[in-house]
Amino acid sequence: MSTPGSAVAGVPHLDVDPFDMKFFADPYPTHELLRETGPVVCLDKWKVFGVARYAEVHAVLNDPVTFCSSRGVGLSDFKKETPWRPPSLILEADPPEHTRTRAVLSTVLSPTVMKGLRDRFAAAAEARVDALLEQRSFDAIADLAEAYPLSIFPDALGLKPEGREHLIPYASLVFNAFGPPNELRKEAIARSAPHQAYVTDQCQRDNLTPGGIGACIHAHVDKGAITATEAPLLVRSLLSAGLDTTVNGIGAAVYCMVRFPDQWQRLRGDLTLARNAFEEAVRFESPVQTFFRTTTREVELSGATIGEGEKVLMFLAAANRDPRRWDKPDSYDITRRTSGHVGYGSGIHMCVGQLVARLEGETMLSALARRVASIEITGEPKRRFNNTLRGLDSLPVTITPA
Ligand code: 8QM
């Protein structure tokens, strides 16, 4: 037998819980332990396999036939348990079904669509920074990392103004639900009904403003690419994955800038570095920390035998700091060659919204760098605890104008 619960030759067991508060408070020593213990480990607490080195994380992400997504990318195996919501038609799907839905989202989030959004995103970033310069002291999470995406993304999708306060709680629920049945997940699901009701409603064609990304998804029904039943679920994917991720990505970038002021000054000296500075923040903090896959057959991975139907936990954040792959992995360096990081995943499921994320990150960092001379922490940063997302709850700062 090769189940994680039993002794398996060549696969070391660890009793760490990568979903508990002590781990979230400082995951880095445990990431190192996971990487150094072996290429594949058994995590006894949740009876799953784990991979934390870059090579194995990359290998699992790039073999979607063996390591499937259709049985869920959280701990729960959809073949054995009923999912908490109808499965995502893209995230929780395998080819060939995945190929068709992915193509639709890829089209509505294409480089051409980004061209139409750029000026609006840039103007909103400048306006947000101008307002913050009036305040001087503010919370970089609520007033910047959340306020900026909230000022552009719901409008880009075409959501009505009412009820948008559900968006972040809904996303927080989605990302907690990928985790094990701990307090975070159970509490989130127990409180989920109003957020789910809001999201389900907003995904309907009639509730989406013409010209928005949501309406564009529904337009693909008329072209025959997807059915009228599928379209609302694809809109739901953008409501699930499109906001809290960039909130935590932008939060990570600002948190990097306040901790590494030399990198901030470098950015101020060369605004063309803004896009890579954001990318490096995604590598360095990995807003999406982990994902699971499920094996569709017995498979050998770096000498370990993994049976069929096993959950494999990929530590994206640990791979993004694996010294086997990265020079000075724990340094935030805005001129680093970041390509190949797995902060957006890799392979066929690699973030379909990555151009939106990068556009938001780049426009905000360049607006800040153009107008702000220094950013200083003025209070204790508070962490936000989530089974999948890494980020802060509050980051008190004071800025000085350029
Ligand atoms: C995570 O609902 C979805 O399709 C979905 C939810 C969460 C994500 C992706 C897709 C990876 C950002």
C-alpha cells in the first residue's frame, strides 16, 4: 500500500499541519523542512502526499492527466464527498471539458481586452494614490490593496453597485474551502449562505452590464461555445478568483516595498521595473500558497510510489523559494528573472486572469512610484488567516509625496 497513512519505503512522514495558525504565522521554517525532508513527503495529519521543491511542484502541475483537477483542487475528493458548491467548470475540470471553458475565459481576458482596460486602471490607480497622499497615514490593506481592485474590477466585470461588500467575503470562503475541515473552513461555510446567494444572482445574464467581461462570457453562448447553463458558472469563476487574489498580490507588493526600501528607491528610479516588481512580489509572497491534485493512477514521482486516488498537496510558496531553483530565494529583488515562478501555477491551468492581475499590480506600483517618495510602517502589521491565501489584514503606513 502507498497510502500516506502507512509506512512507505522512500517516503518520509511528517506530522506538520500546513493549515494551522502557527504555520500561517511563519510558514518559512516548515517550508524548508518540507523541502529538505525529501522530494515527496507524507503529511500524516491530513493523510496526503506533499511536494515543496520546485522540480516536483512543476512536474505535478505539468502532468494534468496523472494529477487531475476534476476531483477537486482542495483536500476534499469530489469522488468521495459532495462539493460545497457546484464544481468550477474551469478550475475543477480536466481536458477535454476544461479546454473549451478555458478558451472562453482566455478570450475575455486576452491582451486585446487588456488594452481597453489599461487607461481606466491607470487613472484609477493615480486617483487612489492622490487620495492617499491627502491622508498621509492610512491602512495599506483596506485603503490601497482592497480599495484599488474594488474600484476597477467589479466595474470591469459589469456588476451592479449594490451588494459588492459580499465579494471579498465570498472569495475568502472559496479559498478557505480548499483547505481541510478545520475551524477556518467550517466557519466560512457555516456563514456562506448570503455570499453565495449574492454571487449566484450576479452571475445571471440580466444582472451584468452590457460591454463588461461578464456580459462577454454570456455572449459566447450565442456563438455556441458554451451553454446558457455554463455561462453563469464561468462568471462565478471570475468572482471567485479575480479579486481577493489581486488584493493579496498588491498587498504583498506594498509589504515588500516597506520592508525593502532599497528596492522601492530602485523602482522610483526606473518605472519600467513596475511590472517585474509586482511579479517578484508574487514569487516572494505567493498570495496563493497551495493547491492539491488527485492521482488518477499509481505513479512514481522522484522515487516515491503514490497510489491511485491520492491527494497531493503542492506548496507553491515553497517552490517559489526553493534554493535548488532560485539564487538568494529569500531576497526580494525587482530585477530578478522571475519567469518560471509558480505563483500563478504552471501548465494548462496556469492563471487565466494573470494579465488582469499584472495590469493591476503594474499600474498601482507605477502610480505609487511616480508620486510617493517614501513609505514607512507606522504600526504592527496584522496577518489575515486563510487556508490558501497569504496576506495581511492591516498594514499601517505613512507616505511622503515625491
Ligand atoms: C484560484 O472558481 C474558480 O473557477 C476558481 C476559484 C479559485 C481559483 C481559480 C478559479 C486560483 C485562484
